[in-house]
Amino acid sequence: MATDYPATAKNVSENAQLLRQAAPELMKGFVQMGKATYADGALSAKVKELIALSIGVSLRCDGCIAAHTKSAMRYGATREEVAEAVATAIHMGGGPSMVYGGEALRAYDQFAAESNG
């Protein structure tokens, strides 16, 4: 697998824009749900993004891996924290999650290189 995660994240954003045009009320609700979900509470936004990332790994969703890795990094997640979230996904999801767990680390490295370059 050789996914370009910055390009995948851009594609996710473009798809969301298409949906905002086609189904504005649905997307308005989806955005509000996201704001409520990721607001700091008993769990920080960073921890919630790491949970979402581990679910994305378990579901083998490239777009989820791209979006939630990038968001987790924005909240200060380290590569080591991403690796621990991935380990949890692998524990719960078995072999398929192991394959996609490596993809989450690849996504982290690509976004880190993009922000450092």
C-alpha cells in the first residue's frame, strides 16, 4: 500500500464540500455533532481523535486514517501516541488492523514531513 495521506485528506475535504452543496442540512448537523464530540471534556480532544483514528484503522478506512491522524497531530499527538492507539486497534481488530495500523504511522510521517518541509 502506498497511499498519499495528504492527498487523501484533501480528497476527504473535497468530498465534504460536495456533500455540503448536495445536502447542506445533513452536513450542518454532521459538523455540529463533530464539534460536540471533539470538545474537551473528561477526555481531551487529542484523546478523542486518537480513539477515532483507532476506529478508522479497525474499519480499514484510508480517509478516516488521513483525517484523524492530521487532527490528532493538530492537537499535539506524538508518533508514539499514534502507535499506542494503533496497538489498541490491532488488539481489537486483528490482522486487518495490523496492516492498516502501519498505514496510520505512514500517514503521521507524511503529514510530519509536509509540515517540516
